[in-house]
Amino acid sequence: MLLLFLTVLISACAPTSTPPPTTATFISATAIKAEIPPTLTPTLEPSPTVIMIPTGTPIPCDAYETFCVEDAHFWLPRPIGTEYQNEVERGYRYGSTINGKRDPHHGVEFINELGTPTLAVADGRVLYAAEDRPAIYAPWERFYGNLVIIQHEFPTLDVPLYTFYAHLSSINVVEGERVKTGQTIGNVGMSGGAIGSHLHFEVRLGENYSDTRNPELWLQPLDETCGGIVVRIHNQNEKQLRVPVVVERVGVSESDLEWVASLEAYAAESDPVGMDDLWQETHAIADLPAGEYRVSFSYAGQYWERFVEVHPDKVTAIYFLIEE
């Protein structure tokens, strides 16, 4: 009996293992008021509206004062396979005119050798598959050369989404054909107004030439750890300001900066390009590894900067209101 008693006593004093921490629940960037559960302290004030980002750290969402981390629509696989050059050409981004040397760019480019397979980025129906001899989708005839247009339906969109594949050397589909994601629809070429062999790729939410959207904000990142940044710069009259923006990645300290890109503002006024319905951005960049970045520019003799965080599969939005 004495031995049994000692056994029970020792068991009762043994330390218990600490339970694992619970996993935080995050809300989307379309911030909602957090519901406060009943507590034993009736005098508690409701907590402020916050954005919960994947780090689990709540931050106030004010894109004009700090930044907002928001849900992205990186839905579309690349139109070029991984065994080829499937990174967006950085020298001629969406909306760029290369400082007035070219027409505003309504898409992005994938530079590849002649004949490289071009892939459908989503299931859909072929709307057009021919040389763009009639100027229906471009400002003049044969602007795109051999062109394939695919219409896609996404449940979360109220309107169809269209993808354009231009300057092809050959076309492998016909109008009305149903295609699958990853299906070869043609081959890279340099037909139409192309300078050198490449694929010109567009995303549109309408059939008009100004209904384009920045493909960088729709294509899946090259790496699952990557996200994007959108910037909006305007004055008190909502006029878009054409200001070049510099993006740098922060290292160990804020003084340790690595240049990433210089972003030209989207073309505006006489020949505008389309902006995202939510962000109405003037600049954008994707495929950024998660981490801290500085976004800066100079305007009217003043210097502006903002330190922001990029998170995987998210878009960081920052806005600047310039009083003129």
C-alpha cells in the first residue's frame, strides 16, 4: 500500500507539457470591423479596424500614411513554359513609353527564340485566331501580327477576362475552339510590328483598347515567396502624376539598400492604359521576394519615400497625395 501511495504522489507532481500555440486567424485586406467576443470586463472598448497579414502582426491599413497588404489576383500561369524565358521583360513594362520613345505599352513581353511554344494561361474559348489585318483590337492594321485572343470566365469576375498572344510565328487553334490551361496555342514569332522575336501578352477586362490591365498583377509569381507592390501618385484633383519611382530592397538595416527597379509611370491622358479597378495604380511591380522595401521619388523639388513590407502572394498598396 505504501508503494502504491508513493507512485500516485509522484505522478501527480510531474510537469505537464505546454500546449502548442494556436494558429492566428487572418482577415482579408478588405478590412472588416473585428467582432469582439464577450469578456468579463464590460468596460473594454472595441478594438480598431486592422489588417492581419501573414506574419500575424496587425497593422493599421492606411495606404496614404503607411501601406496596405491586400489579397492579389495572381491567377494566371505563365504563357511561356518554365524551360524557356518565362520572366517578364523589365525594360519595357506595362504602361511604359520608354521615356516617350515608343507608344504606350498595353501588355508585357516574354523574349524567346522563334518557334517557342505559347501556352493558354487558363481554360477558355478562342475568340480570335488570325492576322490582325482589320484594326479591331489595335490602333492600326497588322499591329499585333498573328494574334490569338482567348475569352475566360472566372466566377469572381462580373465580366469576361481576355488574354492576347501577339506577334506569333504560327497559330495552332481556330476561332470558337475550347482550350485548356497550358495548351499550346501558337509559337513565338516577330510578325506585325514586333522588333525581334518575342511574345506580347495582354490581359483585358473588356474589348476596347483602353480596357487593358497590368499582366504583372494577374500572372502567378515565379516563386511562391513573391508578392507585388502597387503605387498611386496623384494630386488633389485626382490627376495622375507622371513621376518615376525607385524600388529598393532593404537589407540588414534601412541604410543597406539594394536597387530593384526604376518604374516609369503608366501612360496617361492622350493615350492611357487601364488600371486595376481596386487600386487605380500609376506604377506596379510583381515577382518581388517577401521582405522590406523602400519606394521613393522626387517631385517639384521635394523627396518622398515610404518603407513597406511585401508578403507572399499579396499586393502591398501605397498611395501618395501631392498638393499642388
